[in-house]
Amino acid sequence: MSWLEKLQAIEDLEGAAFDAGLVAELERDGAVAVARSVRFSTPTFKAYASSELCGCTRNSFPAFSVTAGACALNCDHCRAKILEPMLPATSPQMLESKVRELIACAGLRGFLLSGGSNRRNEIHYERFYPVIERLKREHPYLRIAIHTALTDRSGARAMEAAGVDTAMMDVIGAQETIREVYHLERPVADFEATLAALCATTMQVTPHIVIGLHYGMVRGESAALQIVSRYPIDALVLVVVMPHYAAPGTFAVPDPGTVGRLFAEARARLPQRRVLLGCARPPGMHKRITDTYAVLAGLDGIAFPADGAVAVAAAIGRRSEQQHACCSLQLPGRAPSAGRACARATGAQAEASA
């Protein structure tokens, strides 16, 4: 039975319009995908459940914004709405108090630190570093990820010294996208320089590429992949632009087949690195098709997988597991099985088995 026939037999994918040529191409290279396990990440950034997996109701891995909902750039694709579900932590005292509360009451295992950028696409975390350093010293098991925005060698070293485990930043390969979508007057070279600075540290570095960032069109994604391929990153995170965050009529929804081909290109360019599908992508059937292509292309992880994703992995013979953490983080030990229901363990027990 061909892969396309297997997809057509999955109930959750009923009515999905797959690109038969793309599925056939992915099947021809299928040995690469089947040889790799896939991790389904379900962090507690937001409520989540699918027909195959459940989320975790406990705050084991939340996201904090140091600017609450504020962002000076107010990029066209996001308009700061991505910050809305994050927990506000606008002072070091607020961050420390909330983290300590979650450690005591909710089995906290780590967190993401993020925030809105200034007009130069920078986030000033410096005053939070003593808190991170103190928390890591007292609770060395905590895994801390940070959205770096643009920075330099000194900034990267400060993150490293504070105890940040994973550094994440967007890589944009088209100058017009930086200018028109981000409202930013900085060159592509500044994004590569930030990546180089982060990779010169001991932190895990997981750059992100937003597919369709130029108003839903593919513009600089291949150039961004070329940049990323030059550095010893830990993983690459791909996300797909979500038009519902943008002003009505400004963004098209990227074609799922185009997205799937970029998945295959990323897998080919980074054969020895983890390539992950992050949280952001259009919902509904688009997400089911996109996540299917991610599994078929051999991506190593999917955040908040759509209905049918686990079945797709099983259908083509890929091993899978579930983990309640940000997809960018590698937690020590083995993640819980994808088939294990959260209800079988408390949040602390589930994380202890991770």
C-alpha cells in the first residue's frame, strides 16, 4: 500500500486534499523519515487536546513575557498577539515569585522567557539574569529557554553565564521581509551575526524560520535555510505564518504543499540536525495536512500535533513519543510514550518519567 493510500485510510484525515506528487516524492526518500523517531511536544503554553493525545493540565512548562503584551515592532504577521497567552513577568521579582510558586505547587520543570522587542528587534533581559542564575543554582534540573531577538557576542555570553539552556531566534533571509513585515531597518547579516554569536556559546541554539512570513508568500526561506546550515545549531524550528493574527486581508494562507516541500528541503540541508515543526501554523484541515507532511518528511518533532499525526507516524512505521515541554528543549531522560494518557499520572509524576 502506498503512503497516499495509507493516508486516505486514516479517519482524522478524511477529506484532506494531499499533493499526490509531493507524497510520492517523500515516500521515495521515506527511509530517512522512517529511521527517525518523532517527538510530539505538548507544553503548557496553552490548553491542548487532540483525538490521539492529551495535554497536561499542570504548569510544568509555561511561557513568561517580560513585556506582558507590549511590543514596539508590532510586526504585521503577529501584532503582538503571540504574547497574549504568556504569563506576564514585567519585573525580576514577579518572575521569581511566579517560578517559585510553580515549583512548589505545580511540579515546574522549566520555562520559556520571551517578550516584545524594541524598535531594533532587541529584548533587554539583563535585569532578569540574576534571577535565572539564582533559580538554576537552587534548582539545577530547571530547563530554561529564551527568545533572544537580535543580540551580539556580549549579549549571548550574558545569557550563557546566567544559565540559559536554549536560545531561540528568528532567521529571516529576505531584506524586504525585514523592512516591510518587521518594520525594521536592519540587514539580513544582523540575523546571521546573532546566530553566530549564540553558536559561539555552550547553549543549545534553535533558530526559527517562519514559512510564508512575507504576507503568506515564500520569499527568503531557502536563503534562511542556507544561513542556518552554516552553523552548529542544536535544532531548527519551522513554523508557518498564521494570517488570523494579522490585519484582515494582508496575509494569504501558505499552500500546504509549498510548506511540505520546504520541510523536505530543510531535512535535506540539515541531515544530522533536529528539524522541528513549532507551535505556530494555521488551524483546521490546513494543520492536519501540514503536520502530515512534517511526519512524512522526517521532521523530528511537532508541537501541539493535529488530529491524525500519531496515526500517520504509525502508518509509515515511525516511532513516536510525547513530551510536555517546548519542542526546542531536550529534556534529560526518556519522554512519556505518545500513547500514554495524562490522566494516568499527576503532572509531577509525568515529568519525573520524562
